Amino acid sequence: MSKVIRQFHRWVALAFTVTVLATVVALAREEPLVWVSYTPLLPLALLFFSGAYLYTLPYLAKRRAARV
């Protein structure tokens, strides 16, 4: 399961990068589209939760090993 989460995290990081670049381009125009500035928020939230899970994996493994 962690392999799937890790792969998901990598793809979402790529999507986040693309949305940030698109936001920079959209806001640099003469008439900026302000709503575009909200598009990176969904990938950022997904990155936060998948990253928090991946961060806690080693600690959870140590805790499980200590119980056995």
C-alpha cells in the first residue's frame, strides 16, 4: 500500500508543479484570471495528506516492531 501512496504522491507533485506554473503564466497576463490562483490548492492538500502519511510510516513501523 505504501508503494501506491508513494507513486500517487509523486504524480500529484508533478500535477502541483504544472498548476503552479500555469498560475504564474495566467497571473502574468495583462488581464489576469484571478480564479486560476486557486487551482494549486487541491494538489497541495493531496500532497499534504499523502506526505504526512509517508512521513509517519517509519515511526509506525518502529512502534509495530516494539509491540512484537
